[in-house]
Amino acid sequence: MGLFSKINKMVAEEKQAKQALKEIEKRSIATSLAFDKIMEPINEYNKKGDQQLERLKKETQFSKETGDVQKLIEVYEDVLLNEGLCFNGKGYYINLAELYYKTGQLDKAWGYLNKIGVEHPELISKIRDFQSKVLRKEKKYQDALLFQIISLYCQRGFHCPLELILKKHLYKMG
């Protein structure tokens, strides 16, 4: 093989390498665009969550400064009940119940706690604990004790049997 043959072979290999690089760039750009398209709704969801969190923090601070708890309740209701929470903040569900409690809206707190108990069973221990607090406020001490016991058992992972006992107990009361 002569010198010119080697040069021609090297030039041909270089052209193939450049063509392969262009193909890789095209695929990379296409992959990047596809990834961006896939991530778009996720990014929007995260952005909405950031806005919700900022709104809740801002209204909480405003409520502390002015004492306007009703406006804070409205914001919580809008975020939690209308929009749906878009960030990891399960404690905010209990915060709304606390606001109802502080403003004497015990029936509303109770109904709301039952609603989130169905939607967020991972919060059942905290929900039962808070319901115990509501019952103590209403001077229903035996029922409050039952809910407190159920809350403690739920913390340890015993959900079903105690929830059935609670339902039977409440059925007898009604």
C-alpha cells in the first residue's frame, strides 16, 4: 500500500468519523428536546408548588402581623382543597384543621379531618390525634381518649382493627 492509498484511507476514515459525529449531535439534540418535552409538565408542577408554598408562607406572616386568620383560612382552603398541594408538605393539611380549631369551627375541622383521612391515610395517626383534641374541647373525654388510643396504635402500624372499633363505637353513639 502506497503513501497516497494510506492518505486516501485516512481521509475516508476522517469523513466517516465526522459523519458519525454529526449523527450523534442530531440524536443528542433530538434526545434533549424530547427530554425537555417530558420534563415540561414536571417543571410546571414544581413551579406551582413553589408558588403555593410562597403564598402560604406570605399569608401566614401577614396573619401573624394583622391577626386576620380568616384570610389565612381562605388561602389554605384554596391551596389544599381547590388547587391540590403541589409540594411535599403533608403537615399543611393539619395546619388547616388547626386554623379551624383556633377559630372555633370545630364541625368544619372534624369534617375536613375525615376528608383528608380518606385522601391521605398516611396521616391517620395525626388526624385521630387532632380529632381527640377537638373532642376534648367539646368535653367529650371518653371519646377523646378512644381517639387518642387509636392515634397511638396507628403510629405503630395497627390501622384496620382499631379503625373498625372506632366505627362501631361511633355507630353506637349515633
